[in-house]
Amino acid sequence: MKIFTIPALLALCLPFATARPCLSQSDVNTLTTHFGDLVSAYSQKLANQTLTVDFVDYSESIITLMDGAGTTPKALLGMAFTSRANFEAQSSAQPSVPFQVQNTWYNCDTITIRWLSAQSPQPVVGISVLHTVYRPGRGNSTNFKINEVWAEFDSAAWLIDLGFTITPPSSKKREIVFEA
Ligand SMILES: *[C@@H]1O[C@H](CO)[C@@H](O)[C@H](O)[C@H]1NC(C)=O
Ligand SMILES: *[C@@H]1O[C@H](CO)[C@@H](O)[C@H](O)[C@H]1NC(C)=O
């Protein structure tokens, strides 16, 4: 009979669970601006304000940059950043790059950003999905922090901006024949 206590407890919790706070437009503006600043003007203070301690980031694009086109081999489908401390250690070693948010869409706890990093010679665009959690009382600008990011972008363009060259395989060279 004990088995019935679990659904009963769940039912009791439901009103609280559904009444959890949702992101507002103001939260989204703050988090989006801070997320961009972590790319274009990184500071550990801002990272601490914006990300949870257990922050993680999934991105084959980021790991492809770390992989350096195979020069420092990495498992491409692993986690790009395994914690906030890991993100901070990696980010503090990187040069800042431009980052403009072009669109945002959001629901109760997740923000999707379409962005442009106007690097040279190649521009890089990407999409980042930011999952947030409610962390009240730890700052004034928003009560939410980012705990998970999924992001993919044009890592081939970014590698070129880092000085890599892309050489097409000679065997796949297209032969174009013009006939009069
Ligand atoms: C950021 O948080 C870490 C603990 O997670 C702390 O050691 C560090 O001093 C903080 N840095 C700043 C600038 O607040
Ligand atoms: C909260 O706001 C007050 C007054 O504007 C400011 O002094 C303080 O630094 C803010 N705290 C955080 C964590 O942003």
C-alpha cells in the first residue's frame, strides 16, 4: 500500500512546481548581454554572476576549435566545458572576439540566441541555447543563472580566423569541362 504515498506526495508538490518563476524580458536582456560579454569582454566576476558553479557547455563547434583541426585531438562529442571553473580557466586564456546578439527567443527557463561574431577575414554566425535556473538573492540584475549551454556555429570560418588554411582534397577536385 505504501506505493500510493509517492503519487500523493507528487500531487501535493504540483502546485508549487507549476508556480515556479519564469524568465521575464528583463531577465532575458540581462542574461543575453552578460553571455555576449563573456565572449567579447570576459571577466571572472561576470562569469560568477552569470553562470552556476555546476555550469556545463555542449558544443562540437567549440571542441573542434580546441581540437585545432586535429593538432590537439579531442573527443568531439564530449562536453566543451565541464564546470564554471573549467569555463573560466579556458576563457581567461582566449583573446576576446566581437559578439552581437541578433535574435532572442525564450520560454519559462530557456533562451535561444542567434548571434554574429564579426571576425576577420570570415564572419561567424551561431545559435546558442541557454538553459537557466532560478537563483534568487545572489545579485540584483536577474534572479536567474545559466547552468547549461548548447551551441553550434561555423567553426570552419572561426578556424580560418585563427590562421588555419583549408585545403580541398585533390582526389575530390571537380573537373569542369566547357564545350562549344
Ligand atoms: C568566482 O568564484 C570563485 C568560486 O567559485 C571564487 O574562487 C573567485 O574568487 C570568484 N571570483 C570573483 C572575481 O568573484
Ligand atoms: C545591487 O544593487 C546595489 C545598489 O544599486 C549595488 O550597490 C550592488 O552592488 C548590487 N549587487 C549586485 C550583486 O549586483
